[in-house]
Amino acid sequence: MARVNVMTALSDITTFAGKKVGMWKIEIINDSFPVEEEGFLVRENITGRELTLQLLANALYKAKKSEIEFDSIEMYFDFEGVTSAFQKGWLDKWAVQDWKNAKGKEIPYKDTWMLIYNLLEQIGK
């Protein structure tokens, strides 16, 4: 069994074309040694929350693709809105409520949240 750390970060720098840049990184720690992978996304007309979610989806996909069985997963974000969704257990609530918030409104970036939820389910966390 292994532990995986997933990290995302948004750059303070915007490209000359007004695009936002973000980075994801996974660190898989098993009995032998850590394995790390990272990637970047450059997106136009996107919010920080949406870019963070896309980065997370990319990282989780890579972790899933490793086909390693994980006993724990830790996630670190520099975007508070995403962090609080996990800390407050909103993903499970949204899944039960057909991806609607407590007021009955569809959550923003529903498709990406659903993808993240499904990837976490497939990884087993």
C-alpha cells in the first residue's frame, strides 16, 4: 500500500495573452521510494477555482493511472474555496443531492466536481 500527496498551485504570473497558469504535482510514497509526477495547465478565461479543479482532476487521473493501491491520500491547494469543500465534506453531500447546494442550486463547475468525485471513488478514497 502507498500514500499519495496531491498538490496544486496557481501562478501569480499571467501570460502575455492574459492566460492563467497552474501546476499540479503528485507524490506517491510506497515501501521503496517516492515517485513524483507533475504537470502544468495554461487556460484562458478561467477562474482560480475552476483552474484549481482542473489541476486536481489531472493529478488524480495520473494517480489513478499508476494502478497503485493507496491507503491514504492527502490533498493540498492554494485556493481556499476548493480546500473548504473537502474539509466540510461537501462532495459527498453534493453527490447525494444531485450536485446541488443546500439552497437547491446547481453547484458551479459541476462536471469537474463530478469527475473529481468519480476519480476519488475509483482510487478508493
